[in-house]
Amino acid sequence: MSAENPRENALKSTAADGRELIRFDKVTKRFGDHVVLDQLEFSVSAGKHVTLIGPSGSGKTTILRLLMTLLKPDEGTITVDGEYLNHEERGGRLVPAGEKHVREVRKKIGMVFQQFNLFPNMKVLRNVTEAPVHVLGLGKDEAEQRGRELLELVGLTEHVDKYPSQLSGGQQQRVAIARALAMRPKVLLLDEVTSALDPELVAGVLDVLRDIAHTTDITMLVVTHEMNFARDISDDVLMFNEGKVIESGPPEKIFNDPDHERTREFLSAIL
């Protein structure tokens, strides 16, 4: 693939085929006596863009942190691309997974956080290539070619040799998006990626993500309070309340004619 087609080249491993990519099966997560996720069940098909909405504390970010293995479920199982994330099958039964198994499955997941978490001592291009070289074992030349394609994708071609401190917050977040995509994940997790940005920088980052959503087949699982963005990019919207999905459907249904009173209350408060 040529650099003239960065989307095709950089994201070619994410083609949608409709199979189930993520499944939460009766997942419960507690913090002390507080139940954050309560027997949660939902799935995401390959190539779909699914947005999680709901009030603060309803469990949305916890779902992303479980997928990144920053947290472990107290009950239930999570599968990613047909493999258990936190468990392995041995002798016909599920047992806690070893770290090697967890690392291999986690490679299929990329995440962009609220904070950019770039390496301040590395230039932009190296921030994007560091993990592919050291985690995926790519050669430096191949990693740099991929990195340049992705930085073109997010509109930062002219900034490859700058340090993060020389960039605006919006530009740093676009580097973080390119860095997540550099690992060629099966699914991209987006956790309130504009919440730490000044208001005038939000639109640029959302435009980049809209472009990726509309022109590639990458699977996305999104937590956001940007409802217009959710309406634009989502195939499905899941409304969370008290650790459960209380309503789901296409964005035109959820935003225009929700069935659940709690959904109507939530949307009327933020729209």
C-alpha cells in the first residue's frame, strides 16, 4: 500500500465482517460495597461504532478500563475477538489467565484516554512508533512509514519532529489517536477524549475521529458527552444507568424517540 492512501494502509487489518468482536457476559464490578457494573451483558460486532451514554458513575468508563485490563471483573467473562480476556480454558474449565495470555489479547485493543499521556522526551514520530517497535516487533523503517501515514491521517504531517510540549492540546490528542492506531488494534476505545481540551480545540479532534469513523472499518467503542458527535458516528447507542444497559438502539431512535424515562431525563438535561 502506498503512503497516498494512509487509511487503507494503516487501518487495513480492521476490515468489518460482522462477527462478534467484544462480549460482556454477566460482568459485575464492585468498588467496596458499591456495584458499578451489575451482571452486565452486551456485545459489539466488528466494524461497528457503539457509543455509551449515561450519567457520571453509571459504569461507562469502567467498561473501557476492564477492556484495557486496568481493572478486573469480579464476576463474569469478557471476550475479545473470540478469546477470553481475563480467563483461559484448561481441562475444560475457565481459570484466571496468565499475563502472557492477557498481553496477547490486549494487543487487539487500542485506547485513547482523556489525558494524552505522551512521552515528553520523545518527538511526535517516535511517540507513535515506540510501541509498534517494542511490542509488535516491527522494524524501525516499517514503523516509521506507518507512523508517518497515521500522522498524515490525523493532520500532523508537519509536526513529526516536534516534541509534545510544542503542540497544542488538540494536536497532542491527535498524536495519541495516531499512537493508538499504530498498533493496528481490532477495536479503538475512546474515553471522553475531548474532556481535557479547551473548547476551541474540541472541534478539530472530533473532526479527525469523524473522518476515521466514516472512511474506515475500524470498530469503535466510545464514551462521550458530545451528543452531536455520538449522533454522527454511531451505529448503536447504549444508555447506561446504575451499571446496566437500560436502552439501546440506533442514534436516531435513542436521541429522537427514546423509550425509557431515564433516557429522556438524561438527554433533556444535556442537549
